[in-house]
Amino acid sequence: MAAANLLDFDLDGLGTFFELLGEKRFRAAQLSRWIHQRGVSDFAAMSDLAKSARARLLDVAAVQPLQLVSERESADGTIKWLFDVGGGNAIETVFIPEDDRATLCVSSQAGCAVGCRFCSTGHQGFSRNLGAGEIVAQLWHAEHALRKRRGSGERVISNVVMMGMGEPLQNYSALLPALRVMLSDHAYGLSRRRVTVSTSGVVPMIDRLRGDCPVALAVSLHAPNDALRDELVPLNRKYPIADLLASCRRYLEAAPRDFITFEYCMLDGVNDSQAQAHELLALLHHAPSTRIPSKVNLIPFNPFPQSGLLCSSRERVLAFAEVLRDAGIVTTVRKTRGDDIAAACGQLAGEVQDRTRARERLARRTVAIHAAGSGRSEIERPGLVSGSGERT
Ligand code: SAH
Ligand code: SF4
């Protein structure tokens, strides 16, 4: 029988596992602290657990880390780890240090089935969901590798964003225990406000998350109307904007923050016109049926070769932001981090054995987007904008 991976369990699961071994349930908290707070995987070193318990664990369990393929560090201090998750798949995890926080961007799937037009992961297609242990192992590795590097036992990572590869709400059964480990006082002890789930809009799962584990929510909107969003984020055909915003309003009843963050990737000539800024404003701010307390995070598009898209010019991004700010919506322009090592938003590609023929489908959709967008045909310039802002 394969050993159970203890990284798969939240505290409750660890307690049940301990009980099955004939141990006291409450001892699971000690085990959790050894694993997550001290980064120990060797049961023999867990000195406050009974010898008999340690021997039993050795027989039936393991703390199974991910297999590290490479680590790359950007000039700006961003670090990207590539992990082999078997079957020809690899996933990426990114550490982003800032003055007032240190954020880990975590992957939830090998690939992604949503297939957003502007996303490198989406272009790769979908291979499989990660297990809870594989999600947690990214944080476990990053936190303890960074502590070792710094020669200190102090906590390094202050925030987690589920913004790596994959759609977290399409892997809910693994996401939930992983979030609980992040929040547990016997593990990483992060506050709900500092753990963000980013979603392209899986409406029923937004409702589930609200009931089960309401952490901060970021919604990838990217378009002010259904016609354009249908093209950019294909999931919109199933869960259109009005339904999505209604679920966001319900989420706010339980959310740790009193607004929803909307992410909007700035695509040259596609979704970045003044008219579209006003349309977004009407949607989020004025229309009684869809109005919602919002923060908008404009993400300069990070180009990758197959996308066929360009980033909006800096002027256009700022003009778009101004329309929203003038109406009182807090609007940030996300700083691009780690682009020299392809660790910026939407550039995470890992290695995915596609089982969905995503590449062909996405190639066919290019034309439709330009037709559904503003129709502006001139191209201002490719490249990245960096301005003041934050990751979420
Ligand atoms: N699947 C989830 C989380 C992962 S993507 C989601 O879509 O929200 C994290 C964020 O990066 C999303 O807001 C996504 O729209 C954005 N993104 C994807 N590709 C991008 C790119 N090429 N440039 C900039 N942002 C991108
Ligand atoms: Fe998937 Fe998010 Fe990329 Fe869309 S943006 S393809 S939902 S990872």
C-alpha cells in the first residue's frame, strides 16, 4: 500500500488519520506544526510525538514534497519554481517579494480547461487537477526553502494568491483542504484576507466557497459585456456576467473584505477603449441590477508567442484607469513582475500534456475576438506597462 501523503490533509483530516492509527486526535495539531511550521518531514525528528506514533507513521505515511525541476530568480527578486508532477506534466509556482508583503502565486491544475485567449496556460490545454497535497506542497517548499536561504526561522510568505496555472474553482475538492491548511493556526496561519482565490467565474463554486471557506475573491472579468467576454473567457457562455456578478454580491455577505477585486487584462484594441471603460463603469457602478462594491485591478497583458495579442499602451491603460477612478472606484495597475523569467501573470506554462486540443480551438478564435472588440485596427506598441499597483 502506498504511504499516505500527509500534505493532503487539513487539520481535521490529519486528526481522522491519527485516530485510525489508534492515536489521539488532538495530537494531529503537533504533527501539523512539525510539518508546516517547522518544515520537518522526518518523523524521527518529531520529538514531542510518542515513539510508538512515530514508528507507526513511518510505516504508513510520508511528507511527500514535489519534485523540483528548476528554480529561476528574476532581477526584481521574483523566484519561479518548476515542479514535475508526473506523466509529462510540470507546474509553476512564483514568489513575489514586495516592501510590505511577500506573496506566493500557487497553481491549482496542470494546464487549464477554460481556455482564455490571452493566457499561456489556457493555450496549453488541460491535463489534470492537482491534489490538495500538491497545492500545499508548493507553499511548503517555498516557505521552507526561503527560510533556509535566509538562515532564519521567521515566516517569509505573508500572502497566497491562487493565480498560478489552472482554474482553482474547477478543482474545488482539492482547493478546499489546501485553503484550510493555509489558514490553520497549526499550519501557515494566514488570515482570510491574505489568501485570494482568483476565478474566471465558476458561479456555483463561488457560492460553495462562500459557505465553506470565504477567503478574498478576485474575479477575472476582462470585458464589460457578454459578447466580448464570451470570446475572451469561454466560461462566460455558461455563466454570463449578470449571473457572475450576482454570485459576487452573495459572496460579499461572507467575504473577509467588503469589495470584490475584478481583474481586467489590458489587450490592445480589444477591451481597452474609453467607451469600454465607461461600459465597465456602468456595469460595476451604476446599473442597479449589477452594481457591486469593487476594486479593479488592470493587468497589462503579458505577451507570449502564440497569443497573437498585444498589450495596451501605457497611455491607454492610464486613461482607462482614470475613467474608473474619477467615479470613485479604486483602480490599480498591476506591476509586472518576473517577466524576464516568464513568471508574470499568464506566462506560466509549465509543461502540460494536453488532453483537450486547446491549441487548435484557440487558434480558431483569434479572428472572433478582434471582431467582438472595439474594432480598432492600428497597433500602438507591444510591451509591458509597469506602474504603481499591487498583485491583488
Ligand atoms: N484561473 C484563474 C486564476 C489563474 S490566472 C483566473 O483566471 O482567474 C490569474 C490571472 O492572470 C487572471 O486574472 C488571468 O486573467 C490573468 N492572466 C492570464 N493570462 C494573462 C496574460 N497573458 N497577461 C496578463 N494577465 C493574464
Ligand atoms: Fe485558465 Fe485562468 Fe488562464 Fe483562463 S486565465 S485559461 S481560467 S488559468
